[in-house]
Amino acid sequence: MQAPERLRQQQFALAKHIRDPEANLPPPDIEDRRLAIYRELFFNNVEGLLAGNFPVIREILDDDIWLDLVRAFYREHLCQTHLFPEVPREFIRFLETRIEQGEQDPAWLMELAHYEWVELALDLAENDEAENDANIVGDSILDTAFSLSSLAWPLGYQWPVHRLSPGFLPENPPSEPTFLLVRRDRDYKVHFEEISALIFRLLQLISDAPELTARQQLTALAHEANAEDIASFSELGLGLYQNLLEQRTLRPTL
């Protein structure tokens, strides 16, 4: 066997052993004391990365449960990226796989992981939208079509993910879902805001049909909500649009 191929096989054997030492023997003639350094170094790096990106989950889960979960991710999940900032997203994919496999993880774990990941994802998201400071005020807002900013994400969860903590872990999700608006401002600060089901639905409508004017969107929402006075409903919605524009959640559709 030529030297490059022998080295390649040794590297693969070492990688398999580091990921799962109980199931894979190391390359021969390597002192276990040296192997232990690599085993601990690699695992601790991954564990520290995940703990830093999912601090609430790390705080809630007992040490043994957390470490077993990280070891399973480290051992079983084949990441599709070599970028460290993408590893938390891979952890979410891993949790999705565990749900499909019927693993008995806490019912809130998947949603809480997604909620904690969102801040990093939005912080790193690229903004390819041109700055638009169009001065649209008053009734002219109702006759303008708006789209949702790529830096504003309306999210819906079964669990109150923004409140979960070691001191607050309900056994069952509440009867009403939790709706949040997560957005990044010009100073690259990420803001979380709890919103009503009505606002969440409006943002969905805007996202689905950005070609419709605000008046048309509010009319559609009024019909869904069985509002008796559509004109009054739309006028009340004007203030909501003004707030969303000030937050830069919405931008005029080009």
C-alpha cells in the first residue's frame, strides 16, 4: 500500500474512533494517552459550541442527559457543513431525526432549540435589500403594497418557548400557541416581541401576497376574523401598519 493511501486509511480510522470510541478501534500503534487527548478535545469543542448556542436547553437538562444528547449528535449525525456557525442548525436537523425515530426527548425540546437558534441565524443573515426610507404616512399606507423584510421573521410555537426555564416547564403546551416576531435592526441587534394571533396572520398574508395593498390585506383579514365593520377594522389596522413600518418589519413592495 502506498504511503498516501495508508495515511488516508489511518485518518479515517482515527476519525471514526474519535467520534465513537466504543464501536471503533483506533489506528494501531498509537498510545491511548495520546488518543484520549484527541477524544476529549474534539468532544469538548462540540459540547461547548452547542452549550453556547443553546444556553436555556443546557440549563434545563441535567448534566447526564445533556452530555448523552451531545454524544449522540457527535456520534450519529453527519453534518453537511464545515462551518462552525452552521453546527447549531445541524443540531436541529439531528433533533428532527430523533423525532422521526421515536426518541423520547422532552416534548418542548425541538421548539426551544429552534427558538434559541433563531437569534444566531438572524444575526448572521445576509441583507440583500436596498435601504428604503420612503415616507409613506396616513391613508396613503392603506393604498400601498408592502412585503415582509427578510430580516423580520414571524414565528409560531406550541410551547411558550420565550418563557421556558428550569423554573417553568409545563407538562403540556397551553391551549393557545405562542406567536413571536423576531427582527434585526440597522444596528444588527436582534429583537424578540410577542405578538397576537391576528398580527401573526396578517404577516402571513403579507408574505403570501405582497402585491396586495394594505387595505386589501386588512379586508381579507377582517373577513377571516368575521369583523362586522370592515371599514373600521381597516382604519384600526392603519396604526398597526405604521408601527410595523417604523420597526422596518415591512417595506414597500417594489
